[in-house]
Amino acid sequence: MKSNIWELFKRPIMAIIIITKLMPGIPTFDTRLLFYAAVIIPFLPIIKYTSTFENKAIAVITIPYFIFYLISNIILSQIVKKIGSKWSPEEYNALKPDQITFPFILVIIINAGIHFSIFYLITNYLLYI
């Protein structure tokens, strides 16, 4: 049963691993567009939501949450790399670009939705204390 679950998520896991291998630890000139697409763009809904508040003090929450966002994404990508290490390099090389791009876009959308939901709950809790 457990291996069937990993086989169900095999393509998104492999897409994340391939994309993270393309990005070094520090964004360089060649990888900055990929860095923005994978890290900054999913955080933009939170920045837009923060700008809708009349009280601009709520923006103070955005900076620590961005740090939490980065750390949680790094930790999750390391966990995904450990899960994906059980598949052979031949399977990774056999993937076509569309088999990498589409699952990766889905993962980014899900990641942005989850983090936006968490941030929304935190801000609503802090506003109504």
C-alpha cells in the first residue's frame, strides 16, 4: 500500500527533484528566472493580500512568514529528495520536459495555496484577538 502511494506521486516528486537540481543554493544569473518562478511567485498572493489591509502594521507579519516559507520549502524539498532517491537515474533521464513542467506547476500552485491559507488563518487570528 505504501509503495502504491509513492507511485501515485512519482511524477511530481521526480519533477521537484529535477528542478531543485537545476537550481544551486544561491540564484545565479542563469537560474534567477527559475528561482523567481519556484520561490517568489508563489509568495506574491500573500504580499497582495497584505496590501489590502488598512492597518499597515500587519505587513510586519509578512517578513517572518516569508522566512518560515523559505525554511519550510527547503525542508520539504530535502524530504522529497530522500523519497525520490529510490528511483533510478534512468527513470529521471527518461522524463520529457512536459512531464517535468506540468507536475512542477501543480506543486507550485498547491504550495502557494497551502501557504496562503496558513497566512490567512494567522492574520485573521491576530486581527481578532
